[in-house]
Amino acid sequence: MKHLSFLLMTLSFLVLSPSYKCNVKGEAGAMLPIRGLAIEAPKPESLDRFLYFIEEDLAPAHFNVLILRVDWNYAYQSYPELCDPNPLKQEDVKQIVALCREHGIRLVPQINLLGHQSWAETTHALLREYPQFDENPSVKTEDYTPWPNPERLYCKSYCPLHPEVHDVVFAVVDEVCDAFEADAFHAGMDEVFYLGEEECPRCHDKDKADLFAGEVTLIRNHLAEKGRQLMIWGDRLIDGRTTGIGEWEASYNDTWPAIDRIPKDVFICDWHYERADLTAVYFALKGFQVATCGYRNPDVCLQQIDDQQRFRAQSSPETAARFQGYIHTIWSGADHFLKRYYELKDGKQPGESKAGEAEGNGDEEEDRSGDVRSLMAVINAFTQQP
Ligand SMILES: [Zn+2]
């Protein structure tokens, strides 16, 4: 037991000590190409703090990709009925664009497409304003009960075969990409549980992998017309049963064969939060560029960064180049997260209140500071770079 205690103390020292050198540079001596953060876009009233966060925390730590979940938090002109109350305006976004450009940070706006069109009892803007796009309208979000519920309602999806849905979706995608002056767009597309539902007259007899691949390809082709790249979360492309990774970080609903039916230039954000699963190798060997994504366990995040570097060092040049790096994810509301982040950074205990949290993952008992401590560990690791 003493040996174990000593070992734990040693490990703690290695992880926590400022002198700990995460192997970000790797054996080849090169930095990971992508050192990213994916977080909700700030509300206008918190823009100044968010700019401060970019300037004082992300840029000095050599972050070079910032994926911002904008969704309906932008003053869209094409479909203003979709906008949140008091959304980011173009002049707000231009402040973020200018600061990121100054620091060499690639900005990637995100709107959740296909899935994540609702959360618990709340239907988000697209299906609220255009209920005809709903894949299974008989399931009502107002009747939502906590997961697992009889309807298997996690989030609503839009019907990818509705003849008018892409008129709306692509208009707002183009607008947000123009505003952010982006050469890449993140479409989310994670945790799509409702797809090819029985009640949809267009989709009910279709293969789910074909439906998923078709939607990915359609979005990819639209973006490519303007020289933009598509990024998506990778979970629907992993066979959840065979891998044992489950139905959240991987697919139980038969979408996974889509991995062989989508263009290879789709960038995969391969997220794993409880364990450093090695699926980045799967994506890279299939020909995709991939970044591993972590969240709220500092040890897992640091392992994921090391793994990416190790894969790059141990692979052929062709494959090594596809291991693009690490993107940290934050799933709290950005404003609330930054408040807790600076509380902890300034030596205070983070507040217990969960007010302001956006979509969570159902782990109500979890240490709520795990996401803050994870980002601090990643910042520390990236800061070690020259
Ligand atoms: Zn449908």
C-alpha cells in the first residue's frame, strides 16, 4: 500500500508539476498541427471576457483552432426568425475574427445539423419554426422525460430528405461562414439517434448509413463550392457494438457503414471522454484527417495528446500526416464556463450553482470542476511548446 501511495504521489507530481513535459513536441520534434478548442460562442454581453480568454489564455498556449458553437446565436438576415434573442451581431463576430487572425487561430463556426435539434423539453429554432422538417413529429419534446425514456428521445433530428430543409440550412451555414470569414465549418452531426424513422414517409425504408452518408456528402459538397472544409464529430461512423464503445461515443443505430460512403476530405473530430479510445487510428487508416477530442478528465486528455504524438511518430508519412492533433471540448455554456474557469484560476473554489449550463451529459454527480481542470491541464501541456 505504501508503494502504491508513493506511486500515486509520484504520478500526481508528474501531472501537476509545472516541470511536467507533456510530449506535445513528440519524437519527431514537431508540434501537433492542430491544437484546438471547441466551445459555445459567447453571448454579446460576455464578448469582452471571451476576447480576453483568447488573448490571455488560448493564444499564449499556442492554440491554433477555435471551433465556436454558434447555432442560432447570430443575427441571421436570411432567416431572422431562427435567431436567439439578442444574438451576436456582425460587428461582434468581427472582433473575434480580428483577434483570432492576429494570433494565427483558425476560426470554425458550428451549427448542429441533422441531430441535436432539441434538448430535453426545448425544441431548438429550426424545428420550432419549421416543424415540417421534423423526422418524427409524433414525438413531442414537451413530453420529454429523462433518459432512458420510452420514445428514446435524446435530441430531435431534421429529416435529411425533406425537399426544403437545405434551402434554410445552407443559407444560414453560408451566412455564418461569411461572417466568421471561415474556410471550414463544423456541422456537429453527433449522437443522431433519430434517423430513418418509421413515421417519415421519405426515410422509413432507407438504409440509415446511406441516409447519414448522404447528408454528410451533401453538406460537404455545398461547402466545397466555396472552398470550405466540413468537420463533423466521429461517433456515428464507429460501430458501437463491435468496439464496445457504446451508443453515445459510437453508433448502435446502423449508421457506422457510412464511413466508407463519405468523401475522404471530411475532417473527423473523434471524441472520447471517459477513456482514451484509440479510434483515431481507425479513421486515419480509412484515409481521414482526424483530431482526438477530450473533455473533463485531465488524465484522459493528456493521454489523448500523447497518443496523437505517438501515432504520428510510429506511422508511415502518409498515415502520420492524418493524425492532426487534439481539440479540447467544453460543453457548458461558454459564459458560465469562463466564470468558473477564472474562479479556479484565481484560486477560488468554483461555484456550486449550475445556472447557465447548457446541454449536459446527465452526470449530475460528477465533479463540476473537471472540465475546468482539464482545460488547465491542456493549456499547461500546450504551453510547454516552443
Ligand atoms: Zn425523413
